[in-house]
Amino acid sequence: MDKKVLVSAIKNFHKVRVLVIGDLIFDKFLWGQVERISPEAPVPVVWVTSESFMPGGAANVANNIATLKGQVTLCGVTGDDDEGKTLRQQLEVRSVLTDGIIVDKARPTTVKTRVIAHHQQVVRFDTEDVNPISDPIGSQILSVVEDRIADTDVVVIEDYGKGVVNAPLLDRLVPLCVKNNKLIFVDPKIENFHCYKGVTAITPNRKEAGEGSNVRIKDKEGLYKAGRTLLENLNCQAVLVTLGEDGMCLFEQGEGPVEIPTFAREVFDVSGAGDTVISAFALAVGAGASMTEAAHIANYAAGLVVEKVGISVAESEELMKRILEG
């Protein structure tokens, strides 16, 4: 890859208008130290010294896009609770447009709470309702998309399996975006693979690619078969399979597989790396990069975030610097 071409695409991120639709998650972190084991059970006692909050799920995708200087509007659902209000405030501070977020009084905001001691995650507990959203809430989401589709270049669908992205919604949402000639990128969940036909690209991890293609991925041959199967079955332009510490592999219509090794110097925490991948990948294609160029940009961005502890994002300046450093 020509590094100058990649950097040039990143410099155009600010021109790209992105609509992110999906499951919103409120990520809470309790930071502390462990000095003893509980006398009540063989578990560590964590002395909590501080706490922090981050947007998660589709909210983290929007946060990544905003940090990379893309123009982003977020559409999703929160509960009528303090966590939902705090999540919206956190997003607004990060320059994410939140007027597409719908408050559903019948369900709580999805909250993931992680307890971290000495840079290691001790436990995570989730508060959520993963039942599909009601038809009226789904109709509100579609109304938001219809209102904003004309002023959108790229649509990102972030499916975290928390009930917002479901088959009835996708059956109306994807054709709407296709009809308006929008680029559509999906971070998929296996339950809804049959609904992604006709999108521009999907970014499954190894497990999702295997289950979605019904191919057991044990080696490179299995990976290649899975990627080609997904391309054919979904009739999409590209499939970008993320492989953790092994980097990623791009499958594109009419092209051979492109393997991209990870650019991370050290891997501390892979939380949120998939969000970074689809954010950078979608922005880069929206800015005029080829699929291969966009995949390399996404891989560099993911390499930056896994070097940090906790849910984190890559900034455009540090991304360009890392690319130029090679």
C-alpha cells in the first residue's frame, strides 16, 4: 500500500456523513486493586479506586467515527434512565449527533460493567433486555432513517444482538438504503445473516464468518472458503473477516483474498476493536479509498486501540502517524 494514499483518504474523513444504526451500550468501568482473597468465597476482593464510562456498541462506533473526524448521526434505543441520559451526554461531548436516539420506557439501557484490577479484567456483569424492540419503536427508527438518508453518504448497521437490529427492521431498512444508493456496512450477528443480502460489506470475526457461511474455519483453506461463500450468499461487494492477533482477511468480488497482518505492537485489550474496524473501514470507503486501502486503514486503527486498556478509540492524527511510521 502507498502510505500517502492511505493518509490522503484519512484527511478526507471530515467530508463523510455517516448514519450509525444499532444497539447502544453504556460501558462502565470500575478500576481498583486486589490485595486479598475474600473469606466468603475463593474470589479476589477488589478495592475500587475510580470509575469511568464509555459509549459502547453502536455508540462506540459513532464515537470512533467522530474521533476520526467523520460527521456522524446515531440512531438507536436507550431506556428512560440515568444511564441512558449519561450516555447521550457522553456522546454529545464527543460531537456525535444524538437526535436520532429513541427513548423506550419499556426497556432499560444496556449496561456492561467491567471490574478491572492491575490492568486485568476481573469480572463483567451485564444489565440488559435483549428481546426485540416493539414494532412502534422500530417504526420510529425507520422514520429517523428516512428523514436523514438524503444527507447521508454511508450507513453503518451495528448488530450487537441486543434487540434493536432484528429481522423485521432489517427487512425494511436494507432495501431503503439500497434504494437511495447508500454504502451499507454491517457488523453482523449470526442470527440475522440472512437479512444482510445486498449490503456493501460486512465485517464478521472468525467465529461469525464460520457460522454465517456454515464452514468450519480451522485453517487458511477454511477461511478462504468461508469468505467466498459469504460473498456469494449475501451478494455483497466485500467481506472483511477480523482475525484478532492474526490481523484480517479481505474478500472482494472478482479479487483474490487479501491477508493483512496485525499492525499492533502489543495487544493489551481487544475490547471494542471490531467497532474501530468497521468505523475506519466505512469512513475510508466513503472517503474514496478502495476496499483494500480501506481494510489496511482499518487494520492500522485496530492495532492502535488494542494497545490500550479498556474501550478506546483511534484519533486521526495518531492513525496517520502510525501509517507513516510503517
